[in-house]
Amino acid sequence: MTATASEITYRLEQKRRVQADFPGPKSAALTERRKSVVAAGVASSVPVYVADADGGIIHDVDGNSFIDLGSGIAVTSVGASDPAVVGAVKEAVEHFTHTCFMVTPYEGYVAVAEQLNRLTPGDHEKRTVLFNSGAEAVENAIKVARLATGRDAVVAFDHAYHGRTNLTMALTAKAMPYKTNFGPFAPEVYRMPMSYPYREENPAITGAEAAKRAITMIEKQIGGDQVAAIIIEPIQGEGGFIVPAEGFLPALAAWAKDKGIVFIADEVQSGFCRTGEWFAVNHEGIVPDIMTMAKGIAGGMPLSAITGRADLLDAVHPGGLGGTYGGNPVACAAALASIGSMEEYDLAGRARHIEALATGRLRELQAELADAGTAVIGDVRGRGAMLAIELVQPGSKEPNPELTKAVAAACLKEGVIILTCGTYGNVIRLLPPLVITDELLNDGLDVLAAAIKANA
């Protein structure tokens, strides 16, 4: 794939267009309908309703066109209506929509498992199980680790996000909106300090030293021989797109191997070319015992997976893993097509190009604001097309969630959808579809820069 994505064709014109009455009357009417039928606990960050989407553009029901810098939270990496995915789904639906793999199996499930065993790191023998959501994948990875090791304790990290089910809420670090008033949570989950380079008290601490800090706490508070699994996002998502210092993850993985602890890499958000490699662990040559995957796996269809060492997954008794809809045949067809598009267009390479383009512009903006006396961009970080800017009070590291909200709102009014995140609510995360054109991405970055300047 070329750096300008010139080989990809789009159904929809790749330009933003926002009318004066945004949000329009049809979206407003749908919002009113929603209030009386959809639970208030389901929130939407954008007050418009989608009618169509393609490439890097979302059309709403009122005829507005938005630049998509969120990809449905890293899901539509190949675009929201990739022709290969659409074609595969149509063909699959014409044959059967469901039989349940645990009753009457089908080739698609096996084919997806073959692809994941091939693509994930390591040349050891592997096994794969398919599920529906990232949280399901995490839950089952923990189940496998506990059964295979005969231990109970699970180590997670500060700023982590692993899901919204009871066990995954226990693993998740952020209280609001994910955990508050939803307890009690699953037991035997322990939280350790993360490597967060921008916010380390000692800026000189290395990744290996940060890992030693966590390992010392594990040994002291739990005991390494009591730990079933360490689970970590190689790049933390909801916590703020935190990239740990180099050496942190390899040191943890090596210690876990020495102690017989299952090292689980949660690649739900960072996987499938998003960071410029097939998986984020590839950047430091880490081979996890188990990986959890979802989001970008199937071009928007609900599918998740765990792939890991054969001896671990085969330790589980028959019937101990599964679920009615896990590995749905239509979702499997979408996954195979999505993986095919990623390989055909070298979307990992495209992600690296997006990183070079976007980080260059964001760091120029950071320097420009600092020179003007409004140093509100504290940090620019990320890998590939998983990028973030952390907004702070001018001249300090004090989080600035108010500015973050204002910038997101200002971008939306101009036709650009961006997402926010972070433990302190002060991080703008950029997750464009990997098929976005340079022109569209630059236009979105222009709007983002203007919004930051206007609100700083």
C-alpha cells in the first residue's frame, strides 16, 4: 500500500461537511425517541446518528459528513464498510447466520484460528478460542491461567482498562464511569504501578527499573508463587494511551516466565496493525503466553479471541470454554476478509505512515503553543495510528480535563470526531481508520490544532 492510500477506492466522498443546524433535526428527533426507550446508563459522546460510513468519513442522518478519528474505538481499522468485509458478510449470510460451533461446527471458525495462530508472536504450538467481546476474551484468558497454574492471584496495573464485566471491572483501574457502585468485585486481583514515563516522579527511571518496582511489590504483597497471571495492555487504552518505558514489558515477561506465571497481553485495542505492527508486543519482541484480541479483528463485526500456548489452552476440560455465539460464522467471514485487507494493503505500514505524519504535526503544535506561553500540550505519545496528546494546565503537569472536553466539542462542531480518555480525563486519543487518506487526516489535524489554540 502506498503512503497516500491511493490504491483504495471509496463509496463516499472523503470530505467533511457540516451544515449550520448541527445537530440536525433528524438526529434531534432520534435523541428524543431514544430518551424513552434506551437506558440512561448507555451514553454517546456524539449527538448525531449515523446513516452511512466509509473510509475515514461518517455521514449522519441529516447529511453532515464527519472525519472519523475514532474508528468506533479502534474497531473499523479497515474502514466501516471495507468492500472485502462487506462481500464476505453477504456471502456468509446467504448460507447460514448461526449454528453454534459447540453443536455443529464450521470451517470459518477453524480458519480464523489458523490465521490467529499464524499472526500472533512466537513459533510455538498454539490454540485459539473465539468469543464475542474483549471482556469475554479477558475473562476466559484468566480462567485458563488459573486452571493451568492451580493458582488464584491475578496482577493488573494502574491505569488499566480490561472491560465492564464483574471480573474485568476488578481488573480495570478507573472508577468512574466503569466501577462506581457496581461492586463487590471478583477477588484475588492485585494492582501494581505502571510505567507512565510522562508522570513518573523520577523522570530518569528506566523501564527495567519500573518493572523491578512492580515485581518487588508483587513478591512482597502476594508472592510470585501465588500468581496465576499478569495481565497488561502493551499500550494502555482508556488509561491514556500510555506507552511504558522501553524494557518494562520484557522485564515483566521474563520474570513471569521464571516464576511460572502466565503472561497475558491484552491487545484488544492495540492489535491488528493499529500500532504499526500486527500487535503492540512485537515492538519489543515479546512472546506472550496468551493474547486477548477483539475490536479491529473483524472489520466491525462482533468477534474476540484468545490465542496462546497449546499446553495452557488444552489443559481446560472439554466444555470448559465456549459460548453460544462465540465465533459466529458471519463474524468469522468478516475477520478473514479483514485480515486479508490488512495484508493486501500493508495497513501496518500505513499505520507507521500515519504516526510519522501526525506526530510531526502535533509536536510542532506543542512547540508553537509553548513558545506562545500557552504550553497546554504536556505530552505527545503513541505508536502507529494509536496516538494521544495529554492536555495540562499551562506550564505544569496538572491535568486539564476541561480543555480536553472543550477541544472535543469544538472539533465536533467543525465536523471532526475525536475521542477522549485518560485516568484524569485529559487525553485526546487519535484512532483514525488505517485506510484514511492523507488529505482527510491533515484536514482533521488542522481542525484539532485550531480547536486547541482557540480554547487554550
